[in-house]
Amino acid sequence: MLFVNDLYMPGVPSWLGHVERDFDGMGLADWVFPGFMFMVGMSIPYSIGNRMSRGEAKADILKHILVRSGSLLIIGVLMANSRNVNAEYTGMTKSLWSMIMYTGGFLIR
């Protein structure tokens, strides 16, 4: 998902990126988000069913869902705003901020 939005570089085949607005068609990048949403949507019932079959309480399952959703929202806000980092206020460059933020995102469990 992160990779397909950065495919606008010299030498990359046009079918890998998004198609133009006035063109009737789809490139590989246009299939990534719907495919991701389908896979996530299909995994949710299996994940909840697996936790229920192990005997976890519904309150614990709900707590897990809320914590996971909240952490994903926080990661999304940090990622979306990483290009707006002001080195004067933070004391670090955008690259350093992004490296720390992505490392922290990968370490969240």
C-alpha cells in the first residue's frame, strides 16, 4: 500500500502506477487498495472466530479491537503528517522524524 504511491519515478513502467484521471482503465496500483480491503475484510471474521474458539471473553476481544484500531489511527496520522515536520520546532529533519516514526510503527505490537 505504501509502495504504490511512490511509483512515479523515471524508468518505472506506466502500468505499475495509477492511470490518469481522464483515462478509462486501471493500473496495478489501482488494484492494491481494493485488494487490501477485501483481504482485511475476510480476515476479521476468522480472527474473531479464532479468539472465540480459544475461549477469550467478548470484552477482551472488544478491548483488543479498540486498542488495535486506535493504534492504527495514530500511526496513520503520524504517517500522513510526516511531510509537514518542521525541523526548527522538532530539532530533527523530516528524514530523521520519518525513520523514527516508521521504526516505532513497526515495533508497535
